[in-house]
Amino acid sequence: MDNSSSRTPVIREEIHWPALFAAVSAITAVGIAIGLGLPLLSIILEKRGVSSSMIGLNSAMAGVAAMVAAPISTMIAQRLSVTTTMVLSIIAASASALGFYYAEALWMWFPLRIVFHGAITILFVLSEFWINTAAPPSRRGLVLGIYATVLSLGFAAGPLIFSVIGSEGILPFAIGAGIILLAAIPILMARKENPVIDTSPSHSFMRYVFLVPTATAAVFIFGAVESGGLSLFPVYANRTGFTESQGALLLMMMGLGNVLFQIPVGLIADRMKDRRPLLSLFAFIGLVGSLALPFLIHDWLLTAVILLFWGGSVAGLYTVGLAHLGDKLHGADLASANAAFVFCYALGMLVGPQTIGVAMDVAGDHGFSWALAFFFAIYVALTLFRMMMRPKRT
């Protein structure tokens, strides 16, 4: 059941641009690093002869780290301040990103994944809280559409950089670490706009996971598909006949779809009282695209077109769900709800890569597509069931 906070917030009708610019700039730099890092690490492990299941297991450490970091992010920010916590997270993420190059043994990649993605998770939680506080209710969809668009540019730029520089040597790691460090600049410049968390949340952390169930289920599916897709699509593309560069460009097409779709998605969401049909539609498009992929994968151009629309629609699960949280909750409750939202995203990141990796080992290369279709089918069934059982609820 979707509940809202009992507290009465102070609502601003103007967009707080300095805060918005700082949070969006920071998370965009992080998006570039993630878009570069996930396929880079998977390709290196593939070259070392590591199995798809083990690649998926290592990628799934991102989910473990995020599930630990999300619940404590608000508490840390309340004690240290939002901007200080974000800068410390940036330092930790940058150092661990560079550490992958120097870590020769596979077991060392597991703690490095945990540090890297734990820090990234805190950045996501606090950036989204900052953005939601900077957005007035009447324009929240637009603001979050801008946020998702710029973030998607980061995710699209990562694979593009990867396609140019490849996976050899220290250069891709140094670029990723440097980009993450750049994220500290806009945060420090806007430190006077630091959003204050001066009250305690109204509920326990796990209660926030279930306050807006349609949204949290959506971001779980999105996390599973995005993390599993970014981690294992380069492997899938390579095994089906594409070069490393061609596979990276296909990933870029998914990111480009996110860029083109998110502002229109945000504007549509602003005009809908019940967002569940929109979320269900996005999942249905994801389901159809996943089922079609094995039949199109040998044609690069057709695959690119499908991934353009598929990627843009799937990312709407995150954007619309996040806007819904901002409408329902405020202050410390919003910060905690953002943490729960990212927690569900992290849970998806834990389940997705491992499920897809095992599916590829058990069912062959196209197990990649069947596993994606499975996730989308679950969410379509969930949203249709909730709309039938609770037609008037949002």
C-alpha cells in the first residue's frame, strides 16, 4: 500500500538551480565511470578465461555493497552533512576504481567491487535526495527527466569511451578514476546549498521499502536488467559475432535511448494520477525487446534500433518511480525513502548479473535474453495484478 508522510513540508515552487546543477553534475561523472567500468571489467575477466557465472557473481558484488550502503547513507549524511559524505564517497570510489588495475588475483576484485559500489550507492542516494529537494512538486517530473537524461548521457559516454580506448593497460582505469574525482568539484562549489537532514525518519528503514511497492518493484527490475545487461551484454555480443568495439557501441545505443526518452517520460508522468499503467508499459516493451533480441542479434543495425527504444523505455522504470517517491514523502522521510529505493535497486543488481550469467551457462548464449525476459514478465504480471485488485490506488 502506498502511504505518504504525515509531516507537512515547506514547498518551494521554484527550481533550486545551484543544488540541481551540483547533484546532476556529480552523478553524471559517476555515470560515465560506471558505464565505462562495468563492460571494461567484464571483458578483462572474459579474456582471462573466467566463466560467465563467475563474472556474474563478481558483478553481483555491486548489489551486496549497495544493500549495505543504502540503509546507512542517510545516517552518515545526518552526522557529517550531505556534501561532506558525498566528497568522501567520491575519494573512495576513485581509489578503488584505479585499484582494479593493480589487483591481479580474482579474489581481490570482490572487496574492490564492494568499496567501489558502496561509495557509488551513497552518491546515488544523496544526489537523488538533493535533486528531489531542489524540485518543486509541479515540475518534479521535468526536473527528474533532466536528471535522468544527463545521467543517461554519462552511461552512454562510458561505453563510447571504452569503444575508443579498449581494455588494455592502465589508461581506461585512470580515466575512470579521474572522471569520478571531477565529480567533487561541483559539490564543493555548491556546499552552501547543502540539504540539511535535521529530523529523524518516521519509520524503520525496511518500512520504506514497502511504502511505495510499485515503485520499489520497478527499480528492483531496473537494477537487475541494467546491471546484468551492462555487465554481460559485451560478453553476449562477443559470443554472437560482434567485435569488442561493436558491442560497446550497442551499449551506447541503449544509453542514447535513455537520453532521448527521459524528459518526455517525466512530462508524461507529471500528467498522470496513476503511474502504474505507464510503468507496466515500460516493462512490457522491455519484455518484447528481450524476446526479440535472439532473432535480431546477428544484424547490428536492427539490434541497435531495438536497443535504442528498449533502453529508453526501460529507464523509465527508474525515472517514474523516483518521481513518485518525491510526491509522497519529504525531508528525512524522503531521504530514507531514497535510500530504500536504491536498496531495491541494489537488490536487483545482486540478483540480475548472477541470474543472467547462470542462464548463459545453462541455456547457451541466448540465455542472456531469456533471463531479461523473465524479469520483465514478473513485473508486468505484478502491475497488472495490482491494477486489478486496487484500481483506485497509485
